Amino acid sequence: MNLGELKKYIESFPDGTRFEYSLSEPFSWRGVYAEVAFSIKDKQCTKEELLAKIEMALSDEFYGYKGGDFRYDEHTPVNFEEDCGSYTDGGYTEKKISEILKLSPASSPEERLVKLAFKN
């Protein structure tokens, strides 16, 4: 998903929609500094608050974890990590999905796929 797709998805909800989760402020993703990242926060928020965080990613300049300044646009891939110093290559996303679905986390995306595809 890129920033434009994320923005369009959130905009599709009625004004004032409340969500159980929120986004952190955007930061430069440690996996590829030229890509944006957010954390998923266990805090309610509104559609408008989410859009403000996305707009921040589209308008501000960000400093990469090991240097460099970056600007993001609607084509910039979106990543999710616990914080700006973390790089889990999808591990954080897997953990948050498991928490939201109230499942025990899989040790890999492949294990998760197998358990979802071949369940009783």
C-alpha cells in the first residue's frame, strides 16, 4: 500500500468515523529510509485525526535513521514498525494483526498463511 492508497481508504469513511486504533506520527522507515512508516497505536481516533497524520507524511521533511532528508508523496510505500529505530521486516505488522484478531502470533508470514488456509 502506498500513501495515496492509504489516504483514499481513510477518506472513504464518513466524516467523524471513530476507529479503535490510531497511527503514530510518520517517520522514515529504517528498512528503506526513502519510505514512510507508522506505528499502530492502541488508542481511539477519528477519520480526521488519521488524515492529519497522513497529510503530515505528505507535507513534512523527514530525517533518515542514519542520515539524509526525505520527502514522501502519494506513491511512497507505507510500512509499519514499532518506532523509528526498529526494523522487523514485517514482524511488527504480523504481531499487530495477531493482536487485533486475538490470535497467537505465527513465527513467519508463511506459517500464518498455512494456518489461515488449512484450518478446521
